[in-house]
Amino acid sequence: MKLSELARSQEKLEHDANPFAIITAAHLRTQQTRNDPQERYQAKRMLVRLLYTHGWDRQRILDLFAVLDWMMRLPDGLENKLWQDIEQIEGEKRMRYVTSVERLATERGMQQGMQQGIQQGECSLLVRLLTRRFGALPEWVNTRLKQADTDLLETWGDRVLDAKSLEEVFGDTRH
């Protein structure tokens, strides 16, 4: 049977307890809403709501939600609206499967990754500036740089232009 033939029984697919049926329905809805973000939002919301009606365990719902989320990408504004809807749906069903805590943890992980990238970039730039200004860096400088947070790297970066020695950059004579 072809996917186009299944489109005629789409409503039946959406209410079928077979996880493959709901994924097939999601694929059909994704094709139908290709150029209509608002319609895609409505379809995705409906499919997410259906995930909670089949009595599936938490992991199956999370796995199927991940597939739906991947297939049915939404613009940020509609994505945020969908998350609010999911919180409402979970409250209605008294089920907390795709929780806002999990979503926030994911966002926090992304922010931490970005912060680490910024810190590495600042450290790399500071190494280049220090090397250009003072020549090869002693091991104690590399150790201090690896242990520094972003604020300290910025402070040292501000000092590079005026300092007469590495010790002045790092604010002490300890190695």
C-alpha cells in the first residue's frame, strides 16, 4: 500500500493504537502542512494530544514525541505555544511525560555549551595576545588559563595591553 492511499484513512490512522500508525499519520500531516505553519501547529498539537490517549508508557510517549517533533518542525513562536499547550494537556491528563523541566534542562544544557564555547574562545584569544606580547608562555600561565572562568579571562584580557610582564597581567608574582 502506498502512502498516498493511506491518506484516505488518515483519521483511522490517527486513532489507531499502533505507534506506526500515528507516525504514518504524522508523515501525512507533515506533507499536507508543508507551507502552512499555523496548520502544521494545529496538526502537531492534535497528534501530541493523541499520544496521551493510548495508555502508552512514559518512554513510548517520549520516543514518539521525539519523532513528531523532528518531523513537524515549527517556527519558534509556534513551538513555544505548543509547549504551553503540552503543559495544559499534561495537566488535563494528570501525566507529566514531556515536562517543562525536561525542556528547560535541554535549554540549560545548550546555554552551558554556548558558555563553554565562549570561554574557550576567550582563552584562545588571550593565549594569542599573550604569546604575541610576551613570547612563549610558561607552563604556569597555561595552567592558570585552563582554570580560569570567563570573568577572570576578561580581566586578564583587559590587562594585556598595558602590562609590562606576565605577572602584571595575572595580578601577582605567584607561579
